Amino acid sequence: MTALPDCFCPTDGTRVPAGSLAWCCPVCRGPLDLDFAPTPAPLASLTGRVNSMWRYAECLPLSTPTVSLGEGRTPLFPLREGVLAKLDFLMPTLSFKDRGAVMLAELALRLGPRRVIADSSGNAGTAVAAYCARAGLPCDVYVPEGTSAKKLEQIEAHGAKPRVVEGDREATARTAREAADEDGVFYASHVFNPYFLHGTKTYVHEVWEDLGGRLPDVLVLPVGNGTLLLGAALAVAELHTAGLIDRRPALHAVQAAAVAPLARAWSEGADDLVGVTPTAPTFAEGIAIPHPPRARAVLSAVRASGGAFLTVTEDQIRHAQADLGGRGLYVESTGAACWAAIREGALGTREAVVPLCGAGLKSGRAQT
Ligand SMILES: [Zn+2]
């Protein structure tokens, strides 16, 4: 078993030693990063390894996993010439969040907390619940009132306890963070805990492997809290630093126009959120995050890659979901947002990979 790396605060440099249950920077209360810069294995050496995301062992901050459910290695599927979809809804709990949740449960198992808590409006909570079940850890999932009955049922099926909080998603997050400050609690936060990002990055390692050791011109990624995009940026940096790719792909971030605080900051040339952005209801509930804590990191990663922000209307999301359904791919409306952003030709002839990252059965069809 390898030693755990330390965490540090990207804003003020405060270090948090490995093995701590601290879930945020003790100085500024911001999210933490991991002091971990691994070197990926060359393509040829991956042959014959375990057929899950754990085949990228050199790049993962935890080794010899005991809670794996076989997550990862999802297929690429052509949507049209030059556009490939990565079918991340084919995961144990039907969303890409399993890539990060397995890391959090594995970490929790090693730290031995009294209990695990998570907060989520959906997929992250169901993923953490499943992996805590696999780990044999008691888990409470804080959810906002109005959370879909299907997701509550999924959380309960894994033996976790849903705790419904009155008010909006922000109220749920506040309640969870108060609970996270109690002694002996591991906060399995997909937003604050950097191990989550070192799980989601395997999405890009898989694309790289499946394209024969290269990446496309553009990676199109949905952004609410930005956990898939920030993971992608980590993987691109690892592959580039190791000389395993010649050039970095552009990261194009997709938000629903109805809740687009990052796209707004981008359009104003800002390096952080700008004021309070008005919001409206959206089919893309999974990326409807008005105040993402890692906003600065997301904006910086998109800028450094030469990418951009794209926004999609509710009509575009609805039509994209229907279009995918008509091809045999039933994804949740949030998961259709990336295809919605580029299917009308926003990227020209550049080669792109888009994630279809959550199953349609989780939230149903977008209908007006
Ligand atoms: Zn700090």
C-alpha cells in the first residue's frame, strides 16, 4: 500500500497532512488540491492489466483498491464524423461520478471515520452511497427537498440514509458542511475532496488509450462544479509532462444558459465568479450550480487549454436528448448538454469527444 500524499490549499498554500479528516483549507475554508504529480505508464505497458480505471495505477493516489465495482473502461461511440461519445452512463451506478466516488470510499476506508457523509442533488450522492456500501461504511447523504424519488430510492437501496434538507441546494451544502466539522466524520465531497478529481481524470486516460495513444482536438465537458473538467485537466497535464502527447486538447466547457455563472465570468474575461448571476429552472439539473467553489480553477484550466465556454438553451438540451434516444442512447438531460452544445456545428471540423455521463432512467425525459 503506497503512502498517501498531502493536501494543500491552491489559494494560500496551507498544507493539510495525509491522513487528516479536514475537508477544506483550515485558513480560507476553500477546496484542497493533492500534492501528487504522477508519471503515466506508456501505452504498450497497459496490455493485460485489469479492465477498469485501476489499470492506470501509476496515476492514482491510492493503490490496491478493495472497494472497486469494476468502474471505468467505458466505450467510445461515433455520433458523426469527427465526434465520438464516451458512454460513461455505463457505470455501476449509471454516471461518471463512480470514477471519483470509488476514490473517496477507498480513502475513507483507510482513514477509518466514525461515519461518512455526502451532499448531492443526485448522481454524486448515489455513487458515494454505493461505494460506501461496498466498503461497509455507514453513510448519510444530505439532499435538497424535491430530490427525485428514484435517486432517494437508489441511495436507500445501498443502505445509506438520505437526509432531506429544507431549502435549495446551497442550504443542503451548508447543513452537510456543519456535519462535516464534527469529530470523526469523513466528508465525501465531490467538490472539496481532491481525490475525487484524481478519479474523474481516468476518463481522459481511457480516451488516450482507446485512440491509440493520442487525444482529440477538443474535449467537450459539462461544467457545474467542474469535477470532470478539472480531472480532465489533471490527466492532460500528466500525459503532456510525460511526453505521451505532443499537444494538449482544448477544453470546451458547457453550461446551461439558465445557470451559467462560469460562462458569464468567461465572457467578461474574469478569473473568478462575477457577482450573483441570475438563474432559471433547467433540465440540466446536474450542472445547475450557482456558486461553484472551484470556479477559479475551472476558468484557469479552460483558458490555459485554449478552450472556451459554450452555453445551451433548454430547447437544445431537449432536442439533443431526443436525438440520442433515437440512436439507442438514453441519457439524462444533463448528460445530453455536451452533445447539444456541438451538434449544430460549433466546433467546425475539429475532432471532439463528448461524454454521455448519466443514464436517462435517473431523471427521465426533458419535456415541456
Ligand atoms: Zn486556503
